[in-house]
Amino acid sequence: MSDFYLGDIINPVDGEPTGEPVEYDRSDLTTHGVIVGMTGSGKTGLGVILLEEALLSGLPILAIDPKGDMGNLALTFPAFQPSDFEPWVSEDEARQDGISTSELATNTAEVWKAGVGSWDPDHDRIKQLGDIPVSIYTPGSSAGIPVNILGSLRAPDLSWETESETILGEIDGLVASLLTLAGVDSDPVSGREHILLSNIVAKAWRDGQDLDLATLIGQVQNPPLRKLGVFEVDAFFPEKDRTALAMRLNGVVASPTFASWLTGPPLDIQAMLYDGDKPRAAVVY
């Protein structure tokens, strides 16, 4: 796999590419990288280029995209057909130019073709990029692929003897997500809400039992546990307070606002990053 190709050196006199490539040693990106620059300097463009180069090098991408810029990774049109561009051109821009959106799409396709051709004459790289799947996930919205951030409450097919760390990590993330949705701030180590829910889920999964939200909420009121640590459940977390927590959790289930957060495939990083054994790009917006 080659280094990341960022473009060509520009001749400062005439502003034209010199044909001398600028490459970045990808082995330098072992942990973190930061792009620094003033507004309009091209930080986003460089970021997109780095991600594209990573994909072309066989590396999967998981992009957290609060501004909505990285969705551009999906706008790859190797054939440069105007019909590919038309859904994405601006009607306002076409109106200001006194042309139709079809004409603007044709003009845009020609500009893109010429621009890409100046760096990639045979369009081989953009064709390779176009073959790599890009998915845009939109938790809490159906604009893209919605994500069930709670995932599944089914007992995982893992061994507690050899993979307990993985299972406990999954429980911790599940409980934290559920409490966040319910608006409950509870520390994983000292928060009694987090401790109670974690123990309920852990007991069910150790027993090979699947859960759903309704069952979990019911067990918050009537825990299948006698003790939490050295204290009796009622001493550690009185029944009145457990009922209040159950009411908060029930609000998540009953609220139409939160329904979209529980819709779609479960959050599965492996599935996001790979299509079988082939790398892919996952943009979370």
C-alpha cells in the first residue's frame, strides 16, 4: 500500500501543477493527526483527501461528522454524467445564473471532469474510489441510515469465562446509552442507577436470558437480585427511588421523540467498517 497522494506542487508563478507529486508517509499517522489553518484555507478539503487516500489504501473509515462535510465522500461520480450531479446542484445558483438545474448539472459535470482529469488523467483513482461503499448513518433521524444506539438486549453468544471483559464493556455502553436517553446522570462506579441496571443485565446474560426494554424496566422495580454488593437491594436503592427510575426509563419507550433513536440496525462498528472482508466508509452525522 502506497503513501497518501495529496496532489501536485503548484507553480507559484502561473498557478499550474508542476507534475511533482506531494505524498504523505501514512506511517506517520500512528495515533492522531491535526489539520490547522485559517478559515477557507482548505482544512476540510485536505481532510476529505486524506480519508479518500486511506480508503484507496485499503483502510476503513469511521468519520464522526457534526458539520455534515464528510458526506461528500459519497459524492463520487466516475462517469461524470450530468444526471449524477443534478440532484445535488443548487436551484438558487441555477436561478441566479439564469439556467435550468439540468444545465447547471451539465456545467458542473464538465468542471469536475476537467478538474479530476488534470490530476487523474485516466480517472482510475476515482473509479476505484467509486467502488468502495460509503454509508451515512444518522442516529435520531431517518435522513440517512438510522441507528439503534441501544443495540440489542439479547444475550451475546460469548463465554463469560474467556470474554467477560468484552461482555462487561458492552453492558457498560448499553447502560450508559440508556441512562443518557432517559436524562439520568449516573457514574458507572458510584451511581446506583448505573450499578442496578448493569447488574440486572449481567445476571440475565449470565443465565443466557435475552432482555427487552419492557422486561428491563419491570426488573428495575422488582430486581431479580437480593443484594448489590454487601447491601440489600432495598437499602442500596429504595423501592420508591427505583420506581422513579423506572418511570424515567418508561418515558424513553413511550416518547415519540426518542423512538427514532431506537430505530434501525444496532450500533455495530465491525459492520460499519467492513463489507465482508472489504473496507468501507461509515460517516456518522
